[in-house]
Amino acid sequence: MRSTTTGMMTLCAAAAAVLLTGCGSDTPEPAAANGKPAASQSPAPASSAPAAKTGGATHEVTLEVGGTGKTAVMYSGIGSGFETQTLPWTKSGTAELTAAEQKVGYLVSVVPGTITAADGKLVSAPCTIKVDGKVVAESDGVKNSKGCSYIIKQ
């Protein structure tokens, strides 16, 4: 059994080495006639303007995590982040949906960490998502401990 395991490890290491060495090239790209790097070598110019969202609908989104103390909070949809927050925590912003996002949906979510319940047990902090002032998702942290998510359409 030991020689089979060693053989498999050697085979895997050899396969990884072949794959990794095949990723690069020792041959440099040819320079353009003017002596400057070819177009594929020069970096694309950076655009200072944000990407335009056309045909967009806007929605006011509020993410909330209840409880007391501090816990980690991960969120996305109106920005994104994963940070330790003092509870209760709220983040509000505007979600601007493109025409495609209006059809397939735009995900907003908040996943809170744990807090200590009144009985001393660790439970997920409760969360709520509001879209345009209406509660669209909520978790009590006990029966539903997976956080909150909602797909905005239209």
C-alpha cells in the first residue's frame, strides 16, 4: 500500500510540473516596427469613468444585523465587505440594476457571525434585508441561521 501511495504522489507531482511549465513561454513577443512593445504587451489605458449601467432601475437597499456586542458581518450587493462590526449594524445604499440584471436578478446578501444569546449559547445574529422600505428577507438567527439573501428583479 505504501509503494502505491508513493507512486501516486510521484505521478501527481510530475503531472503538476508538466502543467506548470506549459503555462509560460521563453520566447518574447516580437516588438513592433517602431521598436515599442507590440500591442499585446502594452497595458490597456485605465478609464477613470465607471462602467455605465444602461436601462437601469434603482432600488434603495438596507442591510441590518441585530444583537449586541461585536461580530463578523459579510455583505454584498451595495458594495461588499467582511469586517467585524459593533451591533446593531445597518448599511444602506442604492442598487442600480442593468437591463440584464432586471431580467435575471441582482443578489443582495448579509451573513452575520455569532453572538451570545440570553441563555449563554452561541447563535447567529439576526438579520434583515429591506428593498425600497419593504422587508424582503429576514433571519431570527435561531430557526434560520444561514443569513439573509434576496434577488432583486425589475
